[in-house]
Amino acid sequence: MQKSALPLSWPAIMMLIPLAAFLLSLSHITDHRENSHEAIDISKNNISYWSYKGEDILLLGGSVQDNLFQIPGLEEHLDILVSAGGNYVRNTMSSRDSGNVWAFQKLENGLYDLNRWNDEYWQRFSTFLHETAKRDIIVQIEIWATFDYYRENWDINPFNPKNNVNYEPRRSKLPEVVDSHPIFTENNFFRSVPSQMALAQVLWFQQQFVDKILSVSLEYDHVLYCMDNETSVTSDWGKYWAQHIQKRGRMAGKKVHTTQMWDPWDLSHPFHAETFDNPGIFTFVDISQNNHQSADAHWNNGLATIERLKQMGNLRPANNVKIYGNDGGQHKTTRDAVENFVKNVLMGCASARFHRPTSGQGLNETAQAVIKSVRELSGRMDFFNGAPRNDLLTSREPGEAFCRAIPQREYAVYFPEKGSVEIDLTDFISEPQIEWLNLLSSRWLTPEILDRDLVTIETPGNGHWIALIKPAAY
């Protein structure tokens, strides 16, 4: 069957078609503009954190799947998250799992037409955003689900030239087979932008897909945008789409926030600098790959990144949309997952979310308990005015304990396992009190009074514990 293709020479007016379609879609958004001050935004009081509906918020979450809009039982799953104190999920625009649908309509001949939408896909996405908005759950969308465009997933992907009626391999310059891992970047799909291979025919349909996403998502005020998942392609690609999304947001009277997620596990890798050093394009950073690290390395690398942002005058929210670790899984252990979740919060990151099973805890009982405990802890603290202060701990062994504090006023000390450290409370503002929180049971022990002196605090037992020290009359 002869495939249809875009004409070799287009009248200039035809280039305005996607823009016109997008502008038409904005008619659904105007009612939300007057409430834009309540949209997710960088806090004016604490620029490392987010605000939503006029209040500073800490984003905590976990979910059973990445492309959450595609799962059955969505509402029940979101209710479980909220009941645990969660308010943050990831959503990749992915279609590679069993039971998923693709964004485009499949024809009787088995090929896709990239000019026609699959209504079921977009209805699922719309329902997902509606249900999360109703529950005040912040959504971090990943536009391009990297692994959908490689190996067996590329083989069935509608954008593959063998699977659609819209372009041929020769002119599109897209391969029909990509049998390598995404780190080898052997799919020209990610080189379509004008500053790279300028694959006009492919870029046309990519833009239509992104604009369709935005025609739905810009109706809502609780959405953050990440360009890719674990990408290794040129930064031109992510910058192009971040700027495109920001422009579309401005056209809709919306301020939107964009980032990129790189593949390297070491945050000092030059790839990450593309995000860190371009705050106008990437208005927040996602440092999820740091969660491949453990113990002090994880803590120190995260703090070094936040300090770099400060020194460069680019401080802004640092998100962790996926935290790895599940006993028997591919990456890290359950202890790593719990420990890194808590450390991300105490070091000053804006968000923490457990990755899906089996690479993460998802929203299992452990995840729910940790989310609940951390939410309760932050609620009992002057949280946003605290700072990471391991220097206040003495007799600390490597990886033994991690501290967030307002010196002389408030200390939260996390122990991943049984341990003890010393804290100097001599200049504490009043009589100090210590409360122990069992992280995995969300149970607080009876408060005890401490001396205003150099004191030793020791965990009540094995496992994950947090000590909260604050004035007894607080």
C-alpha cells in the first residue's frame, strides 16, 4: 500500500495548521486563567520548594506504575496515596505495557494514521488529570517515554515508519529496527529538531502529539513537565520541547514548569549541567538518578548539587520523581529505597516518590508507611525553615545518621538502622524534648525530656527511626 506523505513543498499557510488547532483547543482553558495564582509554582518564600493553591508544599508519593493514566482501578489507587499523606505522582505518556493503548488510530490494514487520534488514549489521560486534580495530587508528566522508542517497543510503536501510513523510512530517516539500549541513542527520532537533523516530516507529527497533550493538560493547574526519561541524547532535543511547551503555556495564559531527566547516575556528569545551568529553559531540576547512590554518597552528591545551584544563582526545586530500591528487584534494596526517600526530604529536595515495582516500592505497605511518617514529621516541624546539618552530629559513623535542623531550636535526626550520635543542646532555646518516630509503623513513642547539654541520643531499637527534638513547651 502506498503511504501518504507530506508534500515536498508546503505553502507557508499550511505551517500554521498545528498552531491554529492548538489555539482552537485553548477555548477550553480560559475559565482557569483567573485561578492561575493557585497553580503549581515555585514558592516565593522558599525557592527550593513548590507552592500550590497559595501554600508551600512538600511533594511525597509512590505509585504502582509510571504511566498511571493507563492503569485500571485508578481512583482507588489515588485514594490509597492520599490516605497515606501522598500528593505526587509520575506519569509517562507511555503505551508499552499490556493493556495499554496508543495515542493514534489504528486502521483496518493494521497501520496507524498519525493524523487521527485514538479517543480512548486521550480519554484516559483526561480522566487521570481530572482525578488527580480533584485530590490535589501534583502530576509530573514525562512527554517522551524513552524506552517506547527502542528495541521491542519501537517495533510496535506507531511512530516507526513501518507502522504508519504517513511517512517512509527513506525520507523520515527513521529506522525500522532499533535493537540497542537507549544509551546508544541509535534512533533518529530524537534528532528531528531543527538544530539537529531537522527531520521536518517527523517533527510535524511529534509537535501534533505534544500539542494534543497540552490541549488537555493546560486545562489544569497541577502539572509539571519533564521532557524525557533517562535520556542520553543531545540537549538540543530537550531544550526544543521545553521551550515549545513554555510558549504554548504562555499562549494559554499559563505559567508552566519544565525539566529534563538525564541517564548518568553521577550528578557531576556534564549532561546534568545542561539542566542545572539553564534555569530559563529548565525551571526545575530532577535528580532521580542520584537515587542509584547509597549512604553518604547519596546525601553528599545531592547536597553538592543543591549547593552548586545556589552558587550559580540558579537555585530552584530539585525533584526526585523516582526512588529506586526493592529487595529482589533490578536496582538497590528496600532499605536503600526507604533511606534515600527520607534523606531526599531532609537534604532539602522538593519531592520524593517511590519508583514502580520491581525497581522500587511503588505504593506497597512499606511505601505507604514511609510517606505517612514523613508527612507527619514535616507537619510537626518548622520544616521549610530547616536545613541539612550533619555537622551538628558528633560521634557519627559514616552513613549512621542524617540531620535537618534549625540550630538551638529544632532537630530531626534519621537513623537507617540502630545507632547513636551526640548533639550539643547547651544553647537550646528552652527545655528540649525528644520524640522518636518508628518510620515503618508510623508510631510515635512517648516524649522524653533531655538535658541542655552534650547529649547522646540512641535509637530505641532496630530499623528506621527518626528523632525529633524541639522545645518541650512547643
